Amino acid sequence: MIKSFLMLGQSNMAGRGFLNEVDPIYNEKIKMLRNGQWQMMTEPINYDRPVSGVGLAASFADAWSKAHPDEEIGLIPCAEGGSSLNDWHPEGILFQHALSESRFALRSSQICGILWHQGESDSYRSLHETYYEKLTLIIETLRNELKLDEVPLMIGGLGDFLGKTGFGQHATEFRQVNEQLLRFANEQPNCYFVTATGLTANPDGIHLDAASQRKFGYRYFEAFSKKCHILKPISGEEQSLKVKGGYSKTEQIYLHSMDLASGKITYAEFEARMAKVMKP
């Protein structure tokens, strides 16, 4: 059975890293839930906006797959760009959608973890003062509804590049939100904090760039696999930027199909490549 992970939060969970800045991850054992089916993962995974791009879940899944080479992992994308904790209230659309997708995923998978990243939209006007209580209600309700009390929850900190430039200049209280996120991880069971220290942003000053998303996902996996908080950058996290070679037949077919669809190759070139792939 597929081991699946639920993706919740706002745009830095959905992913806004520029696709051309890192090598793509293609692995037929990494799936994403799309149109009710487990399809082979490709980024953007969490297509909440036309500007969706590289997110942390891809490198998390890649690290998980390397640690469990004989198993399949599935990602359940439910993050929504710009969403606040009020938007994630259990009676709201986003929460109900996540419940619906999770229940559907549970028909063919086992949910083994929850990936959460949210807070930029609550980093102003003293919203951090009610952050802990709101997050507690969301997570407790989610765990109760889906019977996921024992499942690890990884919550990422906000980047220290916030509060300075671009869209990020308005998130002036990100440090206070980080304090609440760390407090939550320390006080709640099966919850682990993942620092964003040292990660960098796109020019907009609010969204993690593609390389940082790869590293962040690696940190999330460390928190998950070791069941501990990650409070500083990890030695060797640069390896998250290295993509495997030696693609399987299924992966090669997918890659060539993507090249054809994006106009990188002609149909004649596609046919020639496919002939080599299908050669016995």
C-alpha cells in the first residue's frame, strides 16, 4: 500500500520555486493525488495557482524514497496560497477540502505524515497572539476526524528573509509566529519543528526559492525520520539538489512525453527516442 503524506498550509507549502532553477525529480515510485488517481509526481505538485512551482514536498518524497526503495510514496496536495489560519478553520472550505482528499487517499494509501507550512499571512497586526490556539483547533480536529493521532506532523518555520523587501516586507512579525510554531511543536505530541534558517527567497521577498525548497524538504524528512526538531541547517543538505540518473523505462517515457508537450523536441525526435526506450 502507498504511504502517503498530506500537504497543508499556504504558498510556501504549495511551492513557488522557479522550475528552471533546479533539476526536476522524476521517480515512478513517487506519486501525487490528482483527479482521484495516484499519478507519477511532477512539479508543480500543488497547483493552486498558475505561478505554482517547486515545493518542499518533492525533495521530502525523494529522500523518503531513497530510504524506502521498495515502497511507493504518495503526496496529497491541499495547500492554498495566501491562506491564513482563519481560512483553515475546521468549518471552512480549505479544511473540508483537505478532509475530503485525505479520506479519498485513505482508500488506497496509509497516511504516514502531515507536512505543514503556514504563517506569513499571520505575521502582522498581532495575529501571532492567537496563532497557537487557532493551530491547535485545526490540528486536533484534523487528527480526530481522520484518526491520525499517532501520525507525525512536521511544521516548518518562517524564513528570516521576511519583513524586508517585496511582498515579504509586510510579514514583520514572523519571529513571533516562529516562537508560536516552536512552542506548538514542543508542547504537542508527535510534532516536530523544522527551521528555515539560512534559506533564501525569490526576488519577491516572501517565497522560498527553488534550491531552498529542496533543502527545506530534506530537513522535513530528517525531522520525520529521526522524530526530532531540526533547529539548524543540516550538514549535507546540498545533496537534495542532486537528482538520480539511470531512469526506468516508465520514467523515460514520461520525460520524453514532457519534452514533446513543452516543445523541446519534435514529434519525429519523440518517436526516435521512444523507439530506443521500447527496444527489447
